[in-house]
Amino acid sequence: MFMVEFDGDCLLIRGGDKEDSLPLSHILGVFDYQFFFFQGIRVRALILINPHNPLGDIYPAHLLKECLDFAHRHKLHVIVDEIYMLSVYDDSTFTSVLSLNFKSELYLNFFCPPFVKDFVMCGMRVAALHTRNEEVRLALNQLASFHSCPGPVQYILSQLIADREWINKTFLPTNRRRLREACHILVDGLTSLGIPVLRSSAGLFVWADFRKFLVTQTFEAEMELWWKFIAEKLYISPGGAFYCCEPGWFRLVFSDSADKIHLGIQRLAMILQAYVSEATPLDDQGKVTLALDSVSTDSDSDSSDERTNSLEEISEESQ
């Protein structure tokens, strides 16, 4: 199964700038090569997550078409998850794969955005599947019989989405504005600490580069830094939980109040200041740059005695 996600998307990201990353159109060429290289493995599906998690990137229409053409050439099922499609908070243009012409419609399986993300309904794990493949539909119906959506939940959600005027004129504009403002607060705070950030367009998070704070450029050092964050009540997700190809990247969620974001930045500044004093990680110039003068710190800390170095557990919380 090919997943147009980390192995390609993050392959050449440097300095937190989207323009420095590997062109996604080139990744499909890599996939073509891999497809024939791994002839001994039966590839069955291409997975597309758009907007991207955790990069917050949006795939342009021409790239989506290339992905669909690629799947058509190799007779692959396409599984599409547009979980953050309503949480685009800048001027980027989002194109749903359903608006494109796919030559193999029987192979297209589309998950409509769940309520838990775009509608800010944590715990309401309900979504819909769009497919014209009768075999897929029948198989999923068999599974759904064991964990169907409760009737009261179906009624509440149906009433919600029926109010299109409120959704389009009130909720979505307000939610996008708040996401944009919260993102700016977090990015400004990270920038003040000398932490490069990948520019994002959608979702609830940013992708930040903490590599210069690692004692060694290993995933073990990444987890060591992560546990420092946890000890001071700061939960951000390490890149290893997303199968990032290099250590030192973290995903930070900003969908909260401005006060809590500022508190998180203060704790981050305190942790990094203490961590730098314990060890001296070097950047490309052999120096450590940490601008903390403009950021006050919060000394509230409570270390945890129960620690497990399991990326699998972290990954479940990071989805």
C-alpha cells in the first residue's frame, strides 16, 4: 500500500520552508519506480490524506489528478480522507477529489469529513463513506453491524448539518478566523524561540523543527526531549509518531484559547532553556541560538514517574 504521506512529503524539508521540500509530483515518479521494484509485493491501494496531517499542506488539483492517474494505471484502490477540508484557514484553494474525473470510479473510496475535527466535536467519532464499489460497501456493512452509530447521535448530527445557512455563514467563517489567529500566535511564539516552522494552510497544528535541540540526531534523543516536555505538562507529538524520516520534528496543536497557547510557549521556553543548560546541542554553525528574552517562563512542573518509551501509544493520540 502506498501512502502519499511522510516518506515522500518530508523527505527533503529543510529550514521550515515549504518551497524547500521535495516536489510531490516527483514522489509519484518514485512510486512508479518502487512499484516495479517491489513486484514481489502486491500493492492494493493508494491512500491520500488531504489536507495533510501533520504538515497542514493542501494538495493542488493537478497533483490529485496525477495520483488518480497513477492509481488507474496500476489498478489500485484509492482511499481518500479529507478530514480537515473545512479547516482551511488561509487563502489556499482546496480541491476535493470528488470534483475530479476518476477513470476508475469503482476503485475510489472516499471518507467524508468526520465531525470530531472540522465541527470541533471531540469524541463524536462519526463519519461517512462514499463508494460505488458494491463489494466494499457490503463488506463495510457487515463491520458496521457490530459498531453502528447510535440513533440519538444520528439525529443530533443530521439536525446540525441540515442548517446549511448557519454552517456556511456563521460557524465555518468563525472557526477559520479563530484557527488563523491561533496559528499566528503559536508561530510567532515559536519564531521568538528560534524554532523554524513549516508554513501550513489547514488543520489544527503546525510542524516545527527542534533538531538543533537534540543532543544527537537520533530518535532516542527526540524521545528524550519529548519526555522533558511531558515532565513539565507540555504535550506535543514527536515526529517519530508520524513515521517522520528524520528525528527532531514535532507537531504542535493550536486549536485552543490564546491564553493556553501563550502558556504553552512559556513552558516551552522554560524547558528548552533548562535543556540547553544541561547539554549543548549544536546547529549547522556549531552554535545554539535560543531567543528567550521576550518570553516569560512558568515554573509550574510535575514530573511523571510512570514512563514508557512507546511511539505506538503516542501515535494513537496524534491522529
